[in-house]
Amino acid sequence: MPRIKVETRIAAPAELCFDLARDIDFHTRSLEHTRERAVAGVTSGLIGLGESVTWEAKHLSVRQQLTSKITEFDAPRYFRDTMTRGAFKRFAHDHFFDENSNETVMRDVIDFASPAWIIGWLIDRIFLSSYLRRLIADRGEMIRVEAEKRVEQRGG
């Protein structure tokens, strides 16, 4: 199973970063280019433990739906969302938030596998890993920009 790790350093408190990462409305804004939107479950506000959201988006020129459930939750340090329905054979996204002095290190770790055994294995390694890494890194950057903007607006 491929594993993607992305780290983003953010000059903001862990609580703010944690909340932005689970904010359905911010998620929608941060992935506008995919036309991603929440269509079922928690469709607005902050998602929490045991709650699910179904996303509809266009990824790789294909419109698809993916339902994800928050299966682990330790605010403001960690949460995991796990795919319960969608195109992948397996998909789990761990979100870690470690606060050190004046910054939070946000780490995203994604374990996934496509269906279709050998063909899926090749697609995961050749194509999907780089696509997902770029998507998660871009989203991390958007969380960083938004969190740091909010800290600056509050006066540090």
C-alpha cells in the first residue's frame, strides 16, 4: 500500500490549524479547482468523531464521490478520516498537529490502494502517488496561508 507524507510548517496555533483541516466550508474553498463539494453527511462547519461526509469532485477528469468518516479524534493533535465508500480499495488520511513554540508542524499521512491488483498497484506508484502528494501539499499551503492570515488579523 502506498504511503504519502507531507509536512507543512505554519506560524499559528495547533487548534486553529486543526480546525481549518476539518472545516468542511474551508475544504470546499481550498479545493475549488476540483469543484469538490460536500453532498451528504456533514456538509458545513466542523466535522467531528464518528461523523461522515460524502464529497463529490472531479479528479483526473472523472466525476466521483467519496464518503469519509472521522474514525479517530484527539483535538487538537490528531484526527483520522477513513474512506467508507469510493473509488479506492483503501484510503486513510491521518492528520497530525505538533505545536512547537510559535509554529505548528502539520503532517498529513495517507495510506491508500487502488482496486484492480497489479494494474492498481502500478497506477498507484506511477501516477496517483504524485497526484495525491501535490493535492495534499497544495491544500496544506492553503491552510498555512489562511491560519497565518487569521493570526495576523488578531494581532499576533
